[in-house]
Amino acid sequence: MRTYGVGVVGLGVQGLALLDELDASPRLAVVAASDPHPPARPGLPLVDGLEAVCADPAVDVVYI
């Protein structure tokens, strides 16, 4: 079964709630995330902006 890499842009209330849902999914993994003021969350793969999220070859799907 394939695991899809997810990029998340925006880590406000909705973005953080999404991260919790993604963590519970066996088929989805957060591989890149971006926010101007990112939360302190261990293991969160932070990158600098939408362009960096989209350019990451591990990203299959982007949530904005």
C-alpha cells in the first residue's frame, strides 16, 4: 500500500488540526510544512514557503 506525501501550507488552527488527522493516517505522511510563524512541533519538516513545499519531490498533495 502506497503512502502519499502531504505538504501543508498554513499551520494555524485548521492546519494543526489537519496535522493531527494526518498523523493518524497510515497512508498519508506530512513531508513538508510552511508557516511564517510555525508552531513548536517536534519532527515537523519545515520549509520556507509555498514554492518550497511544491518543489519538494516527496510531496504528492498540497493542503493550503
